[in-house]
Amino acid sequence: MARIKKGDQVIVIAGKDKGKVGRVLEVRPADDRVIVEGVQRVTKHTKVGQSAQGARTGGIETVEAPIHVSNVMIYDADAKGKRTRVGFRVEEGTRPNGAKRTVRVRYAKKSGEDL
């Protein structure tokens, strides 16, 4: 189970954007990287072309680049706006047909709240 998932609010703990808070847009587990909204913004030059409607596309645009997963931590608003580690708890549950099952739940270690 992943410690950081798409949609989580994270804080950057290292690099040029240290201290910034943003939402995870994409997780790339193959290369241990995440794309965070508003963090690691780079300028990208795209070739000028035409779309089907005849509008011109291209130019210089600013996009978010991937950042290594070790440089971000979960942002916990309940713990006075601090970063927190992620823990896993095993809970017993029942399915609609009455069968029992175990579920792993992510929680913030500082506040104890479920993520």
C-alpha cells in the first residue's frame, strides 16, 4: 500500500520549493516520483502547430515537473499544520454478504486521523 496517493495534500521538505504545500496530481511508482500542484514548476517550449479548429498552439508554458517521493511528506492540518508520517492499521470489517475481511487503513501518526 502506498504512503502517498493521488489527491493527498503534501508539504515539500527538501529542494528549492521547501515549505510549499500542494495537492498530489499524479504518482509515478515506477520511478518513485510524484507531481505536486504548484511545486517544481519549469518552463516548457512547445512547437507551434494548428489544431483542428485552426487555432494556433505552442509557445512557452509553465508546467509541474516530477519531484522525488522522499522530498515530500503528508501535510496534517489537524496537527497544527505540520508534516506527519503515515502509519497503517489493520481493521476488521464485514462484507455485504456477511463475510469478514481485514482492511489496511492509512492514518496520520501525529494526530491519529485517518487519511
